[in-house]
Amino acid sequence: MKNIVLTGFMGTGKTEVGRILAQRLSYTLVDADTEIEKEQKTTITEIFKQYGEPKFREIESDVIKRLSEMEKAVISTGGGAVLKQENMDNLRKKGVIICLGASPETILKRTSNNNDRPLLQVDNPLQKIKELFEFRRPYYEKADIMIDTEDKSPMEVADEIIEKAKGI
Ligand code: S3P
């Protein structure tokens, strides 16, 4: 089976679902954000603060290019990775692209317990989630498989992905 690439908005469960998938498939788990932090020896928040989002996107694309070369990997990507066609082209070479979805309210609930997402550090995060989501929707919809995670456990989501990815 191909690599499993997890895309989707912040708080849709990519990291947790990725962990379960990697275990179930005996695949290597890699998380693009974690790789960026390792490589840059700093946090995503610091990268945004010091260099801004465009620089972060450049670093993200370089890391994604490298991860796309892997075999038997579950590759979890940051919520904005879909915005660059180059990222999706690289990831698709050896992978099936999955997109996890959830409602803005659920995303707010899942992301409000920590402040490590610079894009949501605003006065009205729900409004920001809705705006970002509307803008990104067409990009997320380019995935091979869309999975709604609303009211599902990460285990159920992982089962659904394995079932659907089998045929691809
Ligand atoms: C981002 C999502 C984050 C991280 C960065 C930007 C985004 O990853 O890459 O804060 O643009 O949606 P998660 O989706 O893993 O939170």
C-alpha cells in the first residue's frame, strides 16, 4: 500500500489518527510540523514570530519534499500544507491523500486547550477558523479521500481510512 498522507484543518485529529494508523499498518509515523521544529531547532510559534508565515511555508515545503520520498510512511501534515500545489504533487507521488474534516465549533474545542497554533491566537478564534476554512475548502477537497471526524473516535477514523485506502 502507498504512503498515507493526512491533511486537514488544525484540530481534525491528524496527529492522533496518524499514530494509530502507523501502529496498525506497521508504517513509520512522521509529522511535518515535528520535523520542521527538529530541523530548525525551534518551535512553529517562534518561526511565525521571527520570520512570518511565508518563510514558514518555504521551510514546510522543503520538509514535505523530503518526507514525500519515504516508503511505508504515515505522513501527517500541518493544516496549511494543502495551500501549495507543489506540496500536494510531491506527497501524491507515493501517497494517497486523506483529508480529515470537522465543524468549526469542534475544531475550536479541540484547539482551545493550547496556544501552539499561531494562526488562532486572535480575539475571535471561531471567526478565524470559519474564514480560514472557507478559503481553504477547495484545497482540502482535492484529497483522494475525505473523512468526517465529527463524533468519531480517532480509532474509528483510522478504521475508516484503512478500509477506504485499501481500494486505492
Ligand atoms: C497551520 C497548522 C499547524 C502548523 C502551523 C500552521 C495552518 O499544524 O503547521 O501552525 O496553517 O493550518 P496543525 O494542523 O498540525 O495544527
